[in-house]
Amino acid sequence: MRKILVVVFMLVAMSSFAEWTVSDRVDPMDDTRIVDLVGITDETTDTGEWQALVLRSRSGETFEAFVVWESYFSEYEPVSVTVRIDNQTPFNLSANAGVNGTVLFFRIPFLFIYSAINAKERILVRATTLRGTVETIEFRMEGAQELFDRYSDMFPTDLPTDE
């Protein structure tokens, strides 16, 4: 978990004020190519933190999608997350909190990534924190489509079939 936060912090630090950044690397242990697309919120929180959306692909075969929040979530039960892509009807996805409780990992990451690929303007993510407050984060999608196009081999635009 600490590694994920360090990577996100490094990407935030590298990006200055960019909304989307990319990390394209090879895992030295098994030579798997890993691409992270990281969306950072436009403004910082009350404590000066950025919040981030990370879409990860390992060789275009396995995926992770998670949101780094300023708030804490229950580590012991799934968290229902409401997602709205542009002006479409919101939908709910289940997520699990990471060990420190501030990172929510989507349980079906490819579904979230597939939805994100089709976003043109924004993604809204809403969840209820451990304290019971409802929080919403907006991720603007300017520049993301270019990254999805550039890394289309890692982030397929079609849902997988059972064939």
C-alpha cells in the first residue's frame, strides 16, 4: 500500500499542474509492462492534498482502478461508490478500502476503466466516508482521451467477451 501512495505522490510531484499523467514501466521481477494513467483533481483539499484517480493496466490483461481520497473508509466492508460519467445516469460500483483506508479499489476495475475511456468531460465519484459524510470528487477528462488512444494496446475500448 505504501508503494502505491509513493508512486501516486511521485506522479503528482512530476506533473506540476497537469491534470493527467502517465507512468509506463516494466516490472523488474517478471518483465510485465505496467501503465498507470493518473488523473489529479484541479484543486487541493483543505489540507493541501490532491486527490487522484489511478487506472492501471498490466500488459493489457489485468487491471486496477482506484481513487486516492483525503478521507477514510471502512477497511472491513465493501464501500458503495456512485460514479457518473459526463451527464449520463449515475451507477454504483463496489470498492474495497486499502490498508490505510484512504484508497478505494474498485472490485471490478475493468468496468470502471471501460466507462472512463468513454468519458469526454468529467468523472464524478461519490462515496460515504467512515464518519458518515458523503464526499464527491470530480476528475476532469481533458487530455485523458489522448492517453487512452496512445495506450490503446493496454486499455482496450471493447468489453471482454466469453469467446
